[in-house]
Amino acid sequence: MELRYFRTFVIAAEQLHFGRTAEILGIAQPAVTQQIKALEARLEFKVFKRVRRGIELTDAGAVFLTHARQALAHAETAVLAGRRASRGELGKLSIAYASSVALEPELPALLRRFAQARPDVELELRGIPVQDQMHALADERIDVAFLRSPPGPLDSAIRLTPFSRTQLDVVLASDHRSAKKKHMTLRDIGDDVFIVVDDPPGVGLGHRIQELCLEAGFEPTRTIRTSDSVGVTSFAAAGLGIGVVPRTLSRYAVAGAVFKPLEMANAYSEVVIATRTYDHSAATRALLRMAAER
């Protein structure tokens, strides 16, 4: 049933005159009559009855008027909501992040700006291991992923956008023999147990640190593997070994941990934003635009 029939009916019910209704709508009076007849044919009941002064609502027409007004109001609301969604002002955005990335100040700052600019977009934040993020993105279970580079083998439908870069530090116990040093190299780790993030081959911070070890000619003899950088920091503080973590973890250090700058020219970890190349969601585009404006 066409909404224009509802609109014509409501105006006619308010004017109780087809001629004035035609003037308001800017159409000929016969067109008004035809639309009312078409509406009554669809409804299978009369909405008007003719009287000497013009027209009056039937009992059924009076009841229908209330609902017709509601239908027009709902339609207008739907149009406005659709327009807002097309501008990225409504909807839902599912965002995944690696645990250590959540500690980077850039991510919460970005999400705060986004939430303030688009308060009616529901943000779903999910901590997902880096090895699972690409699958979740390809399967459309999430819309955006924040992870440490490299992400491993990429599907052609996944696009990466640089987001932030963090220096890497060596973390060790405060009573370690090297705790007084101003900075450290990977070779300084020597025969100490090396605590590493257990990322899959070619993926994330674990692979990045492995690249740096190869570049420095350092091959650890003993290792402890843990699921994330927070674990590396905690176990290093406990004296179980030495690790390399993003510098941002020093802001959240557990008691007994000290952080030393890693003395290498390219000792950094890069955070990237992963999205689907075919995702034309206005909310996703708005988030990427804000990330680029930092």
C-alpha cells in the first residue's frame, strides 16, 4: 500500500474537502478522488461518506486515521534513521583488538572521539588473539581489527591501514644483574631465559621480536612462551627471565619489573587496522577517517 495514499487520506480527513486537499497537495481534485478510491479498494471499507457540506469520516475511517498518522510518523522516522545510518551515525561497529594494543593510548583515545562524535553507534569491543582476528574479519563476525604487525598471510579481501608505532623495551626483574643499565641490547640477554609471546609463525609481536633477534645475531638458548605481553612482563618481574615488550606496558608495570630501552635503530612495534576491502559501512569509514586525522 502506497504511503502517498495515507498522506492524501490524512490531509483529506483534516480538511474534510477534496478541493482543499488537492490545493495543499498541488494536484488536481480528480487525482485526490482516485487515490481515496484506490485506498478504500485496498482497505475493503469506506473511509469517507459524502454529506451536503463535503465529506465526513466513517466510523472505520476515524479509527483508521489514528493508525494512518502513526504509519506516516513511523515512515518519517525510518527515513531519518536510514539517512543517519548512511552517514555512520547509527548502527553497530564490532571491533577486535589484541590485548597489548588495548594498552596503547591511541586506541582508547580514538574510540572515545568516535563515541563522542557518534553516540548512537553501538560499539562492540572484543579482545581476540591475533591469529583469530583475520578469520573473524573474513567471516564478518567483526568489522575492524586492531593488531600488531605483521598479521601473517592475508586474504585479498583484507586491507591494512597503519595506525601507531611503539618503541620496544627490555623488561626484567628489579633485582636482575642488568637492572642498573640505562639501556640494553638483545645480546645483553645472553644465557638468560628469554620470555616471548607465543604468536603463530609470521604473526604479531612474537614474529617481530624474532626478526629483531635475527638482525642482532642473537639466538636465545632457553625460552618461556606466554600468550601475551602482559604475561611476559609479569613473569619477567618474577625473575623467570627477560622479555621484550612494547614501551606502553611500562605504564601498567607490576611490582618488581623494570624497563630498559632496547638499543636498536628499528626497535619498534607497529599497530595496524584491518578491515574488509568491500566493507562500505559508513561507520567503518568514519572510524578510519578519524584514525587518519590523529
